[in-house]
Amino acid sequence: MLPYISVLVILGVLALLTISETKYSEDGILMGKKSPVLLISCLLIYLLMILKSPVTGDYSRYADNFFNSTKYSFRFYLERKKEAGFYMFTKLLSEINLSTFFYFLVTSSIICICLFFFLKRYAYNKKYAIYFYYTIGLFAFSLAGLRQTLAMSLCLLAYEPIRKRKPLQFLLIVGAAFLFHKSAVFFLPAYFLGRIPWKAKYHIPILLGYGLTGILFDRLYSMVAAWMDYDYGIESTGNGSIFLIILLIIGFLGVIYRKELTELDKDSLLFLNMHFAAILLWLFRLFTRTAERPAFYYLYASIILLDRILSLKAKDNDKEITRKCILLFSLALFGVFFIYRMLRDNNLIPYVSVFH
């Protein structure tokens, strides 16, 4: 538990130090430390991932799969055709070095490198963004769903093709992610969602389509679950409402500051639309845990959206005080949420290091 808390405190303090900073760009964007602080923060998270011994939770399952890959050939995984990219990649690493430390050293580096360049490119204030990544649940999920996390990390590279409207490049990236985890197919709508203007004639059909999905949810879910090879049906989760409230708060702030965000950078619309996709997907999370999987692909955009909102310069002193209060509330809320998750998630507790 102590390693998680230590990183939480470090990232939280770095974010808090930014509150007193008064350096803004000419566009009115709060500018914190850039790459050095982000790099150090990513390295802290990287060390946390690779120094965790795979003896509990889903980490141990991936370690077992890594060792079992020595029994099979590359051709076996290729003919299997189910997420062959991940299994062939695992097989390749086992041929290089049959050590779980090496395995997680490589896989975690892919996750952290993709995260670093994503936040470096799109986040206004890197200290906020990396803190929210750590606490929003994406880090915790990386210790449970390695296959999907690798797919999600690859999809981070697809934001540029979305922004520059390069469909072929986008499809190639998502296709590569699909070879690691089938759920990457749920990121395909992102290419179209990213540029939808905030007008009723666009959003009303989307909401109607979402309502129809809700009506046919049982049937659609059974089809998707069968395709994803999930052998359990719809389960009443009894949780997820707290996180939905957090997403709704971020969405509310995004709508309030939509004009300021788009005036500074029209690409902020991309992250706002992605965030609302996460909200809509998470609504289904209240009924079945499986809906959490596609929602995670869009949560990275939620990090950028919240970072950009909290990095805006207020026009007067009162509004600046309000911004700082919102920031303090956000840091505290996400910190408490992380500790709450940490106490309940077997993939986080206990933390057993490789030195034990």
C-alpha cells in the first residue's frame, strides 16, 4: 500500500505547487513544467509497475501465460487468430528472456511511453494530467487488463490521425490495437465523434440512437459478449454510480467552459465529445461490468479535458479563486477515489515487490 500512497502524494504535491504559479501563455493557458516533470512522473509510475511482483491478482495470470507461451509455436498463435498480436508478442519476449521482470519491463514501457507522448502533446499542464491518469482508474486497470491496456495505449497514437483527418492511418493504428485486444473495435467511432459540432441537429440523432441501444441492450449485449468470448451474462454490479457522478461533473464543467476551450484550441472539441462518449458508455456500466471495457478507451480524453479546464486563466480575481477551489476539490476528490479503489482492488493490494 505504501508505494501507491507515496506516488499519489508526490504527484499530488506537484499538482498543488502549480496552483500558486502565475505563468500563462499569451493565449491565457496556465503553463506548468513541461516534459521534465512529466517524464519523472511517468518514470515513477513505470517503476511502480515493473517492481510489482506478479504473485497476486491478474498480474499473476499474465505471468503464467508468459511462461506457458514457451510450450507453443508462433504458428500456433497465428492460426489461433484470436488476438494473435498479443500472444505472438508474448511468445517473442519469452524467446528473448524467460523472466517475468523482463516481460513487464517491456510491456510497461510501451504503456508509459505512449502515455508520455500523449500527455506531452495534448495536455496544457502536465502535472494535472498525470495525476488524473494515476487516480481516475486507468493506472489501476493497467495492473488488471494488460492486453487491453496495451491496445488502449496504441490507440493513443490514433488521436493525431483523428485530428488531421487521416482515416487510413487511423484504421491501421486501431487495427494493430485490435490484434492485442478485440475491444479496440469500440474506438472506431472516435474518428467520427471527434469532430461533431455542438448543435442539436447532430446530437439529437445520437441520443436517439443511444436510446434505441438501451431498449435493445439485452440482445446487443449477448451478441457482443459472445463475440468477445465473455462467458457470463448481464450482472447487476451495484456500483459505478460514484464514478458516473465524477464524469458528469467533468462534463458539466466542459460544457460551461466550452467556448473558452474551443477559442484557445478547436481540438478541445475532440476531447469534449470523447468525454461524453465515456459518460454514455459508463451509463451501461451501471448494469454490467463489461461496459467498463470500451469506456476506458475514452477516459484518456477525459483526463485531457479536465486538465484543460483547470488550466484556463480566469478573467478576474474572483473567477481565478473559483478556478483554484475547483482544482483543489478535483485533486482531493480523485485522491480519495484512488484510495477507495486501492482498498477494494485485489490487483492493487497487497503490493509485493520483486525484492521480496
